[in-house]
Amino acid sequence: MEIPQDLRYTREHEWARNKGGRIVVGITDFAQDQLGDVVYVELPDVGDPVKKGEAFGVVESTKAVSELFAPISGKVLEVNAPLSDAPETINEDPYEEGWMIVIEPSDPKDLEALMDAKAYQAFVDEQAH
Amino acid sequence: MPQRTPLYQNHVRAGARLVEFAGWEMPVQYEGLLAEHEAVRTRVGLFDVSHMGEVIFRGPKALEALSKVFTNDVGKIVDGQAQYGCLCRDTGGIVDDVVVYRRGAEDLLVCVNAGNRQKDFEWLASHAGGADVSNESDAWSQLALQGPLAAQLLQRLTKVNLSQLRSYRFAPGEVAGIACLVARTGYTGEDGFELFCEASKGPAVWDALLEAGKPEKIQPAGLGARDSLRLEMAYRLYGSDMDDSTTPLEAGLAWVVKLDKGDFVGRAALQRQREQGLAKKLVGFTLTDPGIPRHGYAVQQDGRKVGDVTSGTKSPSLGTSVGLAYVPTALAAEGSTFAVEIRGRAAAARVVKTPFYVRK
């Protein structure tokens, strides 16, 4: 289970990466593994507002539907459009090519409230039991 | 505590992800649903289906008694032949859909759905009509070997002449030295076999098939692939696409209802329904808008709910979203259009011919 050190994490298994003040969001390796083969993804439009802890999209595996929750509040700056034609990218490369949206944060401090890699690792270990 | 099949340890060793299904702890996937689906469509996959139940009718009254609770004409099949059909209530509602294996006129094996083991046994025993009805579900392991390379692989492990064993025929014989019923049946739409053996021998047959199947790149396959494979064929799943409140006519199973074969439980109700016409019908559809239909989603016409999606997935073989739904008969013809409500959005759908997938 890969958990990059430099990212922040939610209890719903999204990750957030600070890229020069803009926040890139995706789902974790653990999340994609639990979901199984991802076959469909529904993402917001550029310019849409997102709110911390609220659903911003949906990811579906062949068997299940899962909502995607925004790790922070803000506005959608970019959407990974190629995912709609290649949702399997989320399984193959959840932390890089499988990113979902970029958020312009309304409060930069939101990010610090999220789990760091160590805390997320402990959280995942707990879930596995 | 969910029940486990005799193959539980084999699944753990194979790295399966286990989930609870119909009271059973079953493998939902090993490698991944899509990989397993493709293996069955192009090579060969191996499923543990030991959660399925086996109810046996024995004795001089066996055939007659079974015929009285079964919608299909079981009198038409011969020893060594299998037949699909339904068990119905007086109302015509479906108790279960089953496969009957005629080992002899006085020895018929009824393969029932996992979740219905006890219900079916009680139902059948209460309609025994002098036959000896026994629930042998725990006495059997059942494996499904499915895919275009299933026959060539299995032939190396058995003396049963598979080239002479046609679809829906079965024969007793050894597989890897273990006594089995070798049946050319399945739930995937591919050529393949279902192997019934003594419960404790299931793991040995499983291991032998995986070992012998290495040249064919055999793939253990879970319930996830089993569901996507059956849905591409529009095979109905009891509990999702039909239940005690739906009839075989509504479920599109008129082909296994033989109203003229003589009396059976549910016949009068089904006869009446056929004469009066159906209010709703199960149809196959594809989505023409993005999205994936799921069990329980609403079917809409002009913004009003008119039916229910009972199964849906993104077809791994076709790449399109397909599903089954109960719709008013007026919307059941091929080419009819309606909407499926997906998270508050109306996604356009069109009724299509089934099966969705046609074997190449």
C-alpha cells in the first residue's frame, strides 16, 4: 500500500497535494484497491465551488458507487478530463496520472487540518482490522 | 456468522477478496473483476459455486412430484439431461429459478440459489407428493469451469468424452481421480462445465484444475465477474431481477413456462396473466447518456417514475452501460426509450435485444 509522505489525507481516502498554493486532489492507493476496477468517474466543472467534507463527484467500479469528498473548500480550477475516457488510470496511478481536480483553496489553513502520511497509515491499519 | 464453502482456504491462499453474499463469505474477486471477466470470455475461469444448493427428488413419484412444482416440461428431458425453469407460488410469483438434472426418472437433482436453500427445500418438501425430497446442499461442492478453453483443459483430467457431451447434458465421471457429475452448464454465456462432487473433495478438484490449467492461463474468478458475465447475457439473477412478487412471464421467462404440459403450482395464475396481458415486463436496455445504471434506480417517463432498474453495469466486453429493468408493457418493445434516474439526473436509455453480448 503506497502512501506518499508529502501528501495530506482525508478519512474518506482522498489525498491532497499542495502545488504552489493550489491543491491537487485524488483518491488513495487504498481507496482504488478497495473499489476494484474503476469504470466510471463523474467530476465537477471548472469554476464549480466545492465544500470541505461534501461530495464533489462520483467514482464507480464495476460493482459499486462511491462519492468523492472535497478535502478542502474552494473553487475548481482544473479537472482531469481524460479520466472520463480512461477511468482505469485511477487504479493504475492514483497519485499522479489519476489526479481528479485542482482546487483554489478559500482557506489555505484547511490543508493543515488533514491527516499527514503517518496518521493516514495508522487510520488505514485500523480500518483493515 | 456467514457460512463458508469447503473451498474457503483455497480462496484465502489465492488472495481473494471475500465479501458476504446471501449469507455466504464468498470471493468477490482475485486478480480483479475485469481481468477475470476477460479470462472467461477469452480463455478459461474457475468459480467456486458451492454456495448453490442441491435438493434431490427420489423414488417412484419423483418425476411426477417435481413436475407439479416446476414450470418447464421436465417430462421432456432424458437421463443425463438438465433443464432450466422456475418454481412458482399459486400466485405465479417466483420461489426460485433452478436447474433440474435428471440422473434418472427416480433421481432428480434440483440446483437452487444460495440464498434460497432453506426456502426452496421447505417449499419442495411441502409439495413432495409422495417423493423422497432431501436437502443435500451441504454434501456437495460445486465448481464452474467456464470459457472457450474449458473443454480442452478438462478433457486432460477426465475420461468423460466431452466432445459427446452437448450443452445441458451431464455425465458421471472422474475429474483428476475424483468422482464428479460433469455438466455442460453455466451462467456465463461461454462454453463450460459445472462440476458437482462430494463436499470434502472440492478443494482437490479446484487445485487440480488450477494446476492443469496453467497452459491455458486459467484464472480463478469471483462473484463480481460472475455477475458481469451473466448480465451481459441478460441471465436473470434471483433476488435482483425477480422474486416472489414477480412472475416468470413478467421476468421474460415465458420460454420456460409450459402451460400445456399439465397442472403445476402457479399454472392457473400464469394462464390468467397471459390471457389478461402483462402490466410490466423485464427488458434489456443500454444507456445512451453517460452513467452506469444500478439495481434500485428509477425508470422514468416524462419525469414520472414508471419502473425499476433491477441490474446494471458497464459491460466489460462491450464498453457500454447495460441493464435490466421492469417497465410498463407499452415501453417494452425494442427501440423504446425512457430515462434512468442517476443521482437526480435523467439519463437516456433505449430497449435493446438481449443477450447484450453475443459469443464470437
